[in-house]
Amino acid sequence: MSYDNVIDIEEVLEYKKRDDAIEQLPEHEKQIYKIYLYACIESYQGKTPFQKLADLFGISINEVQEMILGIDDMIKELSRK
């Protein structure tokens, strides 16, 4: 019997912790991060997710990258709790 399709419970718990952490973010950061996640999933006129957010908020791609990295750090910290 092969277990190739078995989901690791530890991996599932980590995803659950991360999802819970995202819900604990301040509302502004949560909305930005959700827009980023959706931009990663859908194509936006051939633009990268960072470019989509840069256009949406009128800021540079570097500022978007720093913002997303900061939010991602917040998520990691919240998921450790």
C-alpha cells in the first residue's frame, strides 16, 4: 500500500495555525495580505502580484515587497503563539 496521497497532520496543523494568524492581523494588514494572496492566484493583465498591489496603492514594487514581508513576519509571530 502506498501512502503518497496521505496528508501529514503536522503540515495541516501548520496551515491551520497560519490561517488563524492571518485572521488575527489588524484589519488593514489582513486586507492587504488577502489582496496579495488573490493576486498570486489570478492573472492581472500579465502583472505580478507585487505590481498589482503597487498599482492599487500607488506605491513602488519595493515598498509592496517590504510591506508583504512585514505582514508575513507578523503572521509567523502570531502563528507561534
